[in-house]
Amino acid sequence: MENSPVACPLAIPDETLSALRDDLLPGDELDTISHHVMTCGACQAQLARFAEVANLLRGQRELEPDGRILAGVHSRATRRAQPRPARHSRWWRTVRVLAPVAAVLLLFIYVLHMGLGLPGRGSASKTATVPVTQPSPTATAIASPTATPVVGTMRVSDPAVAAELSFAFVRDNDLWVSWQGSAPRQVTHFGLGNQSLDWRLVWSADHTKLLAIAASSPITAATVRGWILAMPGGAATALPLPAGANVSLGCMNACAWMADRYIVYHNEAANSSPHATYLKLYDTQTQRDLSTALDTIEMTGYQPIGTDIYFVDYRMSESPMPGPTVISRFDLASNTIATAFTVPVSLVMGGLPAGGFDLSADASKIVAWGTLNASTDCPSAPCHAFYQDRSGTATPILHSLGSSYAPVSISSNGAYAAALVGDISGATSQIVQQPLPSGHELTNALAATGATIFGWTQGHIIITAESQDASVTGSTTRVYAAPVGSSQAAHLVETVQGSVWFAPMGG
């Protein structure tokens, strides 16, 4: 294996990186080293080499004990020792008396070791294994996992943009992570056996935590389990019961991190409508649910920003006629709810979702789309999307969308809005973007179907598209980038075999 061409600026020893993989670092050092590794190419390369060695070792065939081993041990145990110098006579007599006993004991330990299926020296791995601490869910058995699942997994077309992206995926009970365009490396093995599982991975905003949820069919509180993993090392902590089961079950619908400490999840026990939900907050530090003002609010369309949650009150918005919608803000610090924005579109009509909203990183600007009364709200041109800031003035945007139900995304700094436009089959063909609040629209061609605007970097709109690929088994995820403020066509950034979960973006 080649050495890393870039030296670590902190000269982190290999022993420290090895301890990171083995989850042996103390808490303060773990935080420091983990944050450093996230941005150090040399350390990431060394960790990747550790993973490669571990994969090779796991692939070695282990010897089975047979008659030759037993005969050899017996022969050595009963063979008389050669005479030793007089000055060592007492020590050697002791060893000679104990040798047969030790040999038989070693043989017993070896046979017991192999019978229990414990990892031998030839299969040692520095990848952490997450033990099963809850009853295994019932599921249909699948084929045994392969030893090297990442061959051909990732192909990078634009390294500069790929360096701004990180993602994770689970394959054969192994969690793999790609940091900023680097090749995926295994960080954790989940000891769940050979069974068919549905997975959901949720990143924290600062990329230092990853919530991993696994479930088998039927999905119930008894067949789901969850872990919180410290990244990038992969040290895992199981969500404790019973609250952890509720979090895991709610996250199979959807969930999100709030302030990198709380998990916002769907309260499945309280849900009464298939088009709305009640939310609960789980505190990962105290390992318990919080009692908040959100507990009695049925909502649709929510977005955590810092320690706040912005949402649409489902009951207040339900109406048979178009009309303004209130976007409410829940403040965790004061446990209060207040109006943040009033947008001129209906986000819920007749009990059904009719639109949505997206906020800038500081929640001072919003874009909203939905159903509206065109004669009063947009008399001069067709529109269904609006931009608004804290002043309360709503400006129609992206007129080329007409009345189509196209989700709109706002850049983190609130300077641009964008949406995908496609034909009736859903095959998207172009990106429409506009400087806010009233700049000229730009159109970017996009050679992808089933695409979604995932996020924004400083200079690009990032689009992901997952599709079934006839040339490979399963799905393929492709990532595209369209330059902000330009009509240049979107280009391919990277291709990944399988479904992946991208880390949040802060561009």
C-alpha cells in the first residue's frame, strides 16, 4: 500500500488513529481527533488503509482443529525436556511439570474459541462491531454478506465539488462513510445477522453524529432499533428502551436532528391523520423525551433551525378555499410558539398538503409554494411561489413555473431560489433559479430523471437522482451540480452504487 502523499499537519501517530478505530480514545481526545480527521486527508487515508488491512484479514481462511493438531500438542506435552544448566534447575523443573497442563488448557481454549465462532487472530479487524443488545427482529433470511462490498461503489467526476459532499450507507451490516469526496471506508459493523432490514441514516448538522435506524418487517416497536454513532470514528451507543424504540419507530417515517443534541421524531402513538403528525423531542444527553408545547400540535411541513422548529399547524391551515398560511416558530429555550411568517399561499387544503416552505440558514428568509387565489395574489403573471423576509413583504418568484406543484429551495444565505421543472412523466429536464427577491430567472439543463434539489454550496446547486440501473444490481445515486448565477448546464459530480444518505450542507 502506498503512503499518503500529504503529511498530517498535526503529525497524529498511527497508534492514535488505530485507537480511534477501536473506540479506545478518552472522550476529550476523541472529540479533538474526530474533528481533526474530518478535514485531514492524510489521517483519512491512513484510516482507509487500516480498513483495507482489516478487510484482507477478514478474508483469510481460519484453520479447523483436527487430529494433526491434537497429536502435535500431545507429542510436545509428553516429550521429555533436555537437561538445563544447574543455575536454572528450579525454574525449569516448574515449567516442565506445568507444560502438559498448559498445553491441554491451550488446546481446550482453542477448540472452545473455534466452536463459539469467536474471531481468530487471522480475522482480526480494527472496525468496531456494534453488539445486538435488543431482541433480534423477525425477518426473512438473506445471503451471507460479502467481505469487500465497496469495489466499484463510487466514481468521482468533479473532485472539487465532491470534496464538499459527505455521505453514508449500510451494506451487509457494515456502515460505510465517504468524507468530502474520499473513497468510502467502513467505520462500524452492526451484528444483526443475515436478515432483510430497512435502514435510515440521519446526520447531525455539524456532521459529528449519525443516527442509524434498522427495522425488519413488520415495522413495529419490537422490530426496530437505533444507535447514535460518533463520527468519524463510528463509536456507537444504542438508544435505550423504551424511549429508544419510540424514537426508532418514529424515525422510520421521518426525523431530524435539532441543535446536534435533540432528535425530532414522529409520535406514532398520537397520529390521527395520514397527512399530518405530532412531533416529540428526544434529548440524547439525558436519554429521555422532553415534554414541550409541541406535544399537542398536529402539524405538517416542519423544519428545525438551531433550537427552533418552524411548522404549519395542520388544524389551523385546513380549509376548502385558498388563503394565507401561518408559519409558526417553536422556541425550545422558552417552550413557546409564535407566528414567524404569514405566506399568501395555502399549504393545506381540504385536509391534504397543498404546498411547502424552505428557510434560509438563519431563518430570516423564506420561500413558500402552494395553492393561491391568482386573481388577488398574482394578477400580473402566473405564479405559485413567493419569497418573503422578516419585513412581511411577499414577492412572487419563479414565474416560469406557472401553477405547477414544484418544490422550491432557498440557498443557505437566502440570496437565490431554485426549482426543478419536468414533463408530465416526472422526468426533470431543467433547473430554474432566480436571484432574490426579484432578479432575472436562469435556466440550467439537467440530464437526469427523478431528481431532487438536495442543497447548496457556495457556488453550486446540488441535485441528487436515484434510479434503477440495468447495468448493476439495485439502484444508483448520481449527484449533479449547477453553477449558481449562471445558465450553464448541470454536470455530473459523482456516481454511487446504491442508496446513500448525504450529510447536511452549509453552502
